[in-house]
Amino acid sequence: MNEFHEYGKWARHNPDRLGYPSPWLEMIMRDNVPSEPLSYTITDDRAMMIDKAVCKLAKYSLLQYQIFCMYYLARLSERNIAQMADERILKNKRNRVKIELEKACAFIAGVLEVES
């Protein structure tokens, strides 16, 4: 969903406005995630709505929340996320990352639909 990519850009440029602790912020501060020019097409109001949904996701599934943040906020590929994953947590890592990311996006989309 392109809206989540735009949210990721917004969140990287507005980390102080997030409604949850940002574990990826430290990575950005260490220059591990290159910063793109400030240009996103999402409104602050819509980004804040998505942010609230991400907070609910964190309470629902920590794994899905972490994968969502790594993919959309830290801009890691599914492959890189799978390589970082612990085999004890994620069996068949690459497919599981894809599935968990899809579940996270569906959860957030559902929350946004209900609250809109």
C-alpha cells in the first residue's frame, strides 16, 4: 500500500510526533538508514491516523509491529528482515516475513476503516 510508504517517509521526518517509542530512530541517528529529501504526499492528519493504528498493532502483535516498522520505517527489504530474524521465532523466514507484513498491513487497514 503506497499510503504506508508515505507514512514511513512522514514518520522518518517527524519522529517526535509518533505515538509510540521508535526503535528505528536510533538507526537513523547512526546514519544506517539514508534520509531522502523531505517530500511526502500524506497529510499530517492521515499520518496521525495511521500512527494510532500502528500503536494498536504493537499491542496486538509485537512481531507484526516490528516487521512493519523495519519494512516501512527503516526501509529494510523483506529479505534483509528475514536474514535478521531468529530461526527460533520465524520458521521458513522469508515467506513468514511476507505473511506477517501482509497481516500487519491488513490489521492497520482494518483499524483505519473502522475509525474512518
